[in-house]
Amino acid sequence: MNTLTRAAALAALALTLAVGCSGPSDRDSGPVELPSVAAASLPAPREAPAPAPVLARPAAAGEVRLEEGPFTDRVKFSGLALNGKAGAVTGHLAITSDVSDLLALELRAAFYDAGGRLLGSGSFHYQEEETAGVSQGERRAEGEGIDFTVPATGVGGTPASAVLSVPVLVNE
């Protein structure tokens, strides 16, 4: 129940009590106490967890792991690859839960050295634009999915492995 609805309910209750209690009475009822209403609190927005500073199980050289999350059961990754020299994870993502268009996507990659220590991270963002101006030659993320590149930003060293996560996925 939101604050406005609670306030309206309390006002109606107060009016009902005032009208119902205004006549003569054999008993002295005293003032009527209304229940207090606490302000409605909304949960804080969730953010994707920070990458692990050290991998619990070291990854093989060139390995790209997929971190399980709320959207990983709705997508399929193929062609995942780590280009350590370029500092990027590349691949292809397709929606498997239905055949709707992809509207918004965020992928995050945490890059690790050969010892499993975090070097840095990067992200890939996709936002479907208005379809009115899309020409036939322009590529849209629908049906077969979308190719992506997650570049490493501010990485000190050459990544040996990466962990990929999907913090945002919106489809029709």
C-alpha cells in the first residue's frame, strides 16, 4: 500500500469514527487513537556484484567463464573468446526464452591474470533504438541474436582469463 493510499484510508477511518462517535453516549470513550503509519520504504536499487578480486578456481589460459545470474537461463552464448593482447572478450548472444527482439543488454567482463588475480573489467551496452529510422541494411538484435565485444578498460597487464556476466537483459 503506498503512502497516498494509506493516508486516504486513515482519513476515511477518522471521518467514520468522528461521525459514529459524535452522538450521546453512556460511556466516556475519551480520544480515539489512530494507528500510526510509517513512511513507505522502497528497496534500494540493486547493482551487479563487484568481480571477485581473486578467482577461487584458477582459469585456464584463454578461458571465458560465464557467471550464473538471473538472466543466464534466458540466453545462449556461442563463440566466446578472450583476446588477451587486445584485452577484450568477444562472442555471440541469442535469446532462448522466446523469439522477441532484444531491447537492452549489458554484459560485464572481469579480466584476470594467469594467477587468477583481478586486473580490471569492462562492459558492453546495447540499447534498441526506434525502429522507424532503421534501414534494411542496418543490423538489429533480433531473432539470431547479437555479436558483442567487451573491451577491458584500465587493465594493468595482459588478461589470461575472463568471467562474463549479464547484469541487464530486457526483451519484448
